[in-house]
Amino acid sequence: MTIIPAIDIIHGKCVRLTKGDYAQQKVYNENPVEVAKQFADAGLQRVHLVDLDGAKTGKIVNIAVLEAIASATKLVIDFGGGIKNINDVGNVFNAGAAMATIGSLAVKKPEIVEEWIMEFGADKFLIGADVLEGKIKISGWLEDAGIDIFTFIGKMIGLGAHNIFCTDISKDGVMEGPSIDLYKQIMEQHPELNFIASGGVSTLQDVIDLKMIGCSGAIIGKAIYEGNITLQQLLSIN
């Protein structure tokens, strides 16, 4: 299982939200590049970089942070937040991202995602499924999309996507453990998926549990920043 630390960006700073609430944000580092270097120096290979300003405004805001991290490290970066057209996708790849993370747009305009997959290849995209009580939420978790998680994932697979991560918003940032049962259901229905868990990881045992049920990756944020799990512990599982 691949360990994927998360770096969430607001105003160029590394932050974490609680349950996706922009009013509940905590700044962990003024310089996200320093954080990325710590991950790389520890031996981790991936990072999940989220432009929260971009997710909220609908246009990429913090691409300079992506460029800086790509220049300073050899981390494999997936970048999301505010990607709306094929020019944005190209800009993100040119700035150093290995993958573009697509969330709200995949819900609103799935045909565009299909076009991008045909243009760049499925391996270049990570589809984000943000869920609350079984329903997909979009636009920085602020809007109900009116579609359930299983229908959405089935649709994305039908379009050619195979890299999908799911965040249970009710678990995100509250350090109460991940949604093991939900993730097991998703993987049982779609064993062909490259499925990545996100949200709720608070202990090393949580990470072990995600590996045991077959997740191919785990995105981890607050547990790292709060010191609940060390990078060395994560590397023992990676």
C-alpha cells in the first residue's frame, strides 16, 4: 500500500480543515515546500497536493506551490483544486504534477473527464469522490451533488478511470478512524479499482487496517501533522 501524505494549501500555506469547513482551518506550516521536503527526506514517494483556494473559487490559485515542490523534490505529485479545462490540465502537468486530481468536474461534466482520459491516458488522473452519508459532495464539499457514491464510481469506471480516492467528510480531520466498512463495500463491488482511502486516519493501526482490506493507497493528513503517526512508522507499512 502506498502512503500518500496530504498537503492542503490556503493562501500559499499548509493547512488542515475539519470536516471540510473552511472556517475550521489550522495552519501547520507557512512554507509547504518545507513540509514536502520532510516527506521526501523521510523516504516517502508520493504527495497529495490540494489547492483549497482553487477548489473554493473554481480556478487554480496555488500552482506556484506545485512548481516549487516539484522543483525541490522528486515526489510523485497529484494536484487538484480548480482544474476546469484542458489548458488547466496541461498547466498542472507542465508545473510538475504526475497526476491531475479531478473531483467536482467529474460529477458535473463527466464527458469532459472522458475526453481528458482519452487525450492523456487514465494513469494521469486521480478521481476524487467526496462523500457524506453516502452522497457525493462537490465544490470544496460545499454542495450536494445529488448522486450516491456507488453510482458515481460505477460511472467513472465506465468512462475509463481506474484511480479513485474516496474521502468520508464526516471522518476528515476529526481523528476518529477511517470508513472501513464503506471502503470494503466499494472494493467488493469494484475489485479492479486502484482504490485510495482518505479521511479519518488517526493511528498506525488505522493504516494497517486499510492495508488489510486491500486499499492500494492511503491519503493521510492531520495524523501526521499532529504527531499521532511518525513518518518512520508509515515507512514500515509502505
